[in-house]
Amino acid sequence: MERPDFFTLKNGEKAKLPFSNEEYNQRLNKLRSIMDKDNLDMIILTSMHNIAYYSGFIYCSFGRPYGCIITENKIVTISANIDASQPWRRSHCENIIYTDWKKDNFLKAITSIIDENKIPKNIGIENDHITLEMNEKIQSIFSASAFTDISKKLMKLRMIKSKEEIEIIKNGARIADIGGEEIVKNIKEGATELEIAITGRDKMEKEIAKTYPDAEYMDTWVWFQSGINSDGAHNPKTNRKLVNGDILSLNTFPMISGYYTALERTLFLDNVNDESLKAWEANVKVHKRGLELIKPGVKCSDICNELNELFAELGYLQYRTFGYGHSFGVLSHFYGREAGLELREDIDTILEENMVISMEPMILIPEGNPGAGGYREHDILVIGKNSAENITKFPFGPEHNVIKG
């Protein structure tokens, strides 16, 4: 039996995607403008976030390569046979499926898209994602082509959100608040981080399904941390049982068609001691000032420097753990990151309309010191023409978040 190296399969009908065809076409037009300017004949996307951004399809690699080929007049995703026709149904473009019967059928699928009489002279790739092995293989099949890294230019395009993107981000922020409210209802002494996290995650997934009934549902999660487990922003939940007086870190992350949003809050169970209250109030003061500073025309590094000065005045700068905020969009803990839009000392990006960014100061006081624990607040802001809109509504600070369990 002769097995194909690759094939097409249109099984079923195209699904309703999170964005309109007009939205995807707008994105492609902007990308093709870059291709024209840089004299690129073809772009090979390999990352989850950029493939999702331009096609609508979010892949699950499980060790297999995936791609999206963009030329002057084509856009085609390349997916593994294990996914059958789901990549075609969940994208606004065409799809080619490669098989496992022979080695490097993924590469053969790429070449099948190219006109034999028009071998690309210049190809754009994502240097921040493509592996050394795959890079070598692609360069071997296009040995006469020159390769250009387009990852930073694509990131800059993603940093400015469309109206449709902002709508999905606003819904994500609303749903994150709903998850936070559900978590607070279930906080009590003796409950575990895991048990409490499950309630928030389930509540958010049901609300996502209610809001987006035609979507796929994956990757929504909660990190609910207590005591020493609050020391890192990305610490997984554990089976630790809550004890009165614990510092708590509530973190809800709804995922809607690849778009991540977040709510993060410091809480205490039943009571908060004086040293912990002092540290908490200092972090809240920085958070409030940061929210005031975020507006169009302001440089990211300038915000960071002013907040550093405030933390120093309060006596807590040495406990700061990371940047003060970051961009939102098509990203998650698996993929993405628009590093050019972060509130750090080394980022000089100017905030402008339709950017979306968080304010999230955090300090860590190590175990064994008065007020030990990780303190973090987190709001999401949409930059407008003259100001910024805070789309996070969940309250923060000691007057709201000392929870009587």
C-alpha cells in the first residue's frame, strides 16, 4: 500500500472562529506590508502564538513540528495527521496534513506549497522559536535562499490590539474576576490550595462556554498559593491545607481561544499581623501609583524607575522580584510573550493607543523574616487616546481581602 507523504482533508464544515475573516485579513495585510518592505517572498511561522494569530489554529505539538506558510497570495497551515481535519476546521485558511510514514514529511509539505518555477529568494523565520535542528533542515531544502529573522517585527504588530482583540481581552478580565469571586467563597481553614483552585477554574470555564459557545476550551487555570508557596509568581498549586493567619495569593487565568488574561491578588486568612500589613500596604501603594502612571505617551522604563524610587522610599526595593507589568494578547504560560512591551528598566517602548498592559508589583520577604511571603496585585489596562481604562474590577488591599473563612 502506497501511503502519502502529505494530503488535504476537509472533514466537516469550517468552525466559527474567535475573530472575523476581516480581522484575519487585516492581520495578513499588515504582515504582507512587512514582506514587501523587506523583500521577503515567504514566511515560515513555527510558534503557537503567531500561527494562532494569523490562522486561528492553536496547535498541540506533542513533539511534532507545526507550521504556517505565508506567501504573496497564500496562507496555509501544516499540521500532523494525528489532528486529522481539526486544524482546517479551526482556521480561516487552507491546511496541509503531513504523515508519519516517512522522515521529514513536514518539510515535503512545505515545499509542496511553493511554485517550482518560483523558488523563494528571501524567507522570514522566527529565530526566537525555531529549533536549531529545524532551522538546519529548512535551510537545507532552501539552500539558495537567504533567511531573515522576523520575530521582533511580528511582536510589534501584535502589541497593538484591534477592537476585536480588546473585546476578547475585556471579557477575559471579567471572567477572571468571576473566578476570583468564586475562590473567595471557598477559602477556609483546612481547605487545600488544590480544592480551592478547582472551584475557580470550573467557574471560569463555564462562563467562557456561556460567553463563547462555539469556541474550543483548553488551558484555563488557577494558581492558588498559601504560606511559603506564595513566594513565586508562577508556583503551581499544592495540596497544602490553609491555616488561619496565612498569606494567600489568588491567581486566575482564563484562556479564550489563545488569549490569556489574569487576576492576581494578595489575601490573608482570618487575620494579618503588623509586619505583614506594613509590607502589604507598601505593595498596594506602589500598585496604586503604577495605575496612575500608565497612560499614552509614557515610556515603560520611566514607569519602572519611578516605582523603584517609591519602593526604595518605603524600604522594600530589595524585595522586588520582577518587572511591573507586561503586554496581553495571544499568549499563555505555554507560548507567546511580547517582551517589547514590559515595564522593566531595559524597555524604552512608548505606550500608545490600543496597547494592553498590566500593573503588577510584587515583593518577596523570605521565610524567617517578619512579614514573610509574596505580595502581588495585578490589574489590566487598555491604553486609549488620552488615558487608560482599568478593566480589572476585583478589589485589592487589606480593607477588602482579609478573608474570614
